[in-house]
Amino acid sequence: MPRFAPPVEQAALYKALVYHSVRWQPRLSRLAGLLLDRPLRARDRVIDALLQVGLCQLSIMHAADHAAVSETVNAVRDLGRPGLAGLVNGVLRKYLRARDALEAELDRDPIAASAHPGWMLEVLRGDWPEHWENIVTSGNLQAPMWLRINRTRTSSREYLQELSDHGHAASLSAWVDDGVRLAEPCAVAELPGFDRGRVSVQDGAAQLAGQLLAPVAGQRVLDACAAPGGKTGHLLELVGGDIDLLALDRDPQRLRKVDETLERLGWTARTLTADAANPGEWWDGKPFQRILLDAPCSGSGVIRRHPDIKLLRRRSDIDDLAGRQRALLDGLWPTLDQGGLMLYCCCSVFRQENQQQVDRFMNSHSDAELLPLSDRLRGRFGDGRGPGMQVFPGEEEMDGFFYAVLRKLRVATD
């Protein structure tokens, strides 16, 4: 099928259609099932998807009824399936006739009502019985656009004024040192100095990594799973580039993103394609004083930015990811200097990937100390949710993220 590029003036509308349709797909799929007499054939999968886009316009986006039906039917013809145009037209008009009853039935179905897969709801209820509903609700909202100000080029307050001069309303974060949150998202080309590295796009929760790891000038630092390089650049900004930084990623294509990020920001660091869990393949034996382990995870804390996670992720994936996280923690620990700090973090809200990982690691490593985080965040977080710190999606307008700072104890010598 040829690739389609929407007209420039309609690009925002097409983007909204895609995001809303994916975000609410579990609900829209159930709705289509209620309206169809029998499922569409596998070869008509594209029409099934288009039907859900049409229902999204009517049910979620509240588009004008006539326009939504007409444009969806026209799209069926444009796809070369004129024989199904009547079916799609009839289904959409059937929804309009029974809208209230259908929406009420969807609201009685937990999966359709939450637009989250059943296995995910089960895990969230078990992990966070008092918070799971807010996690789900926040996951279905559009995330705000956050910026990280390069403190070596300007200050957050100065850049805030500069944004205002360019017509972009924004606010400073009370939680993130270099964070600014835009009132409305915009193209990066509209951000003053973006191409010169004065500012980066990065969620506030992700920016906390640099604050918590707090590198010191002159230290040897490892960014173990570095791509696409946002946190790599932040670590260098915090010390004006004065650290010996090694950035690893086992995917060479993703590692190129790190190089591109560093080039835009004007920093240099050594990048290496390697599996951080196997230091025998890449480590030169010289210990690191700081290690950032932003571990691969389910992404369950960033669903509002990546709603396709709900459709692509499976329950069995969590066990596999947890195994990978264990291998990274255990494999990297010997490379950390005595007295050094390792920051374990991931954009997940599942305890299996977060608190349980830290508990397991602490129980199997007598030379590890779990540090409190309130002193590194000026006392702003004191969640009491177990080891480390769990930020929930939407909390302080940030993504869902987990952090734990581990210090390697010095071994006494006679």
C-alpha cells in the first residue's frame, strides 16, 4: 500500500485521529463488535481499522456526525473497497441511532471503559489498589510537552521569558531543576535555540535522573542503556561536560541517536555498541563513580505518550523484561567503584520491574546501600511506596517513572 502524507494544513487533525484511535482502541474495538453482525474478514483488516477511526470521531472526538460518516465512507472508496462502503455507512449510522445505550454498555465493561487490556488492569489493581484508577485515567490523557533547559547556555527563567516573547506560554517546574512545561505543544523548530542545543524536549520525570545521580566534575560515568541520549546529554550539562562519560547501547541504530543528540547539544562522549549486562565484552576494568541504568521496561508509565504500548505489550513480556533488568543490575554492579552510586530507573509502574527488583537486588548484595531520595529532591518526594520512588503518570504533570539510588559500600581493609 502506498504511503500517504496528509496535506500540511490537515497534519494536526490526522495526528489527532491516529493518537485518539490508538489510545481508545480497546473501547473502539468493543464498540465495533457490538455494531457488526459478524466480524470483518482478515483481509478486510484495514477497513476494520478505518471503521474504528470513524467511531473514534463520533464517540471520542465528538466530530460533526455528517462529516465524520461522510469522510469515513469516502475513505473506504479511496482504499479501493467500494463494496464495503455501504456496510461502514450503515454501522456508523447505527451507532448514531443507539449512541447512549451503546456508550452505557461500554462503560459497564472494565476493558472498554478503561481502554486498557485486562491483564494490565489486573496487575495495576494488585500493585496499586489505591492508585490504579488514577493511573489508568492518566494513561488516557494527552501528555504535556516538557523542555529541559541547558543550564550551560541559559537559565530556566531566562528561557521562560524567551518562550513568552515567541508566543509560547510555559511554566517552571517546582520539582525539576531545569524543567519547563509548555501550556501547548509546538514543533521543535519553534523553540528558540533548539538546533543549537539550548533546550531539549524531555519529560519532567525523565529529567529527575540527572538530579538523582548528581554527577561530580571529573568523575567516570557510565550511561548503560543510553539511547536515544536525552539523559546522556543532561548528565553532561549538569557538569559543563567535565566528566569522562561512556554511553552504551546494544542497538547500533539507536546508538546513532545518541551521537546525533550529543552533536546537537555540542557535547562529546565515547559511545559504544555493547550489551551492558556483559561487561567482560566492553569494560576496561577501571571502575565508574556513577552509573545510570535506565533499564528496558514495559513502558507502562508512559502510555499517555505511547498508547500503542497497550496494544503491543503482553503479560509474558514483563517476566522477560524483569529477567533482563536483573541481568543488567547484577552485571553492572562489579563495575561500580566503592562509594559510587548507581541509579536504577525505568518508565514503568509495575512493581515487578521496580520495587521487587530493588528488594531482590538488596537481598543478594550485602555491599549495597539504598539511599533516601528526599535530600536529593529538596524533600519534595516522600511517597512511602516502598524502596525507591515511584512517580505515577500525571503526578505533577509528569510521566510514570521509578527511581532507586544504590551506593556501593566501602569494604574495610586491615
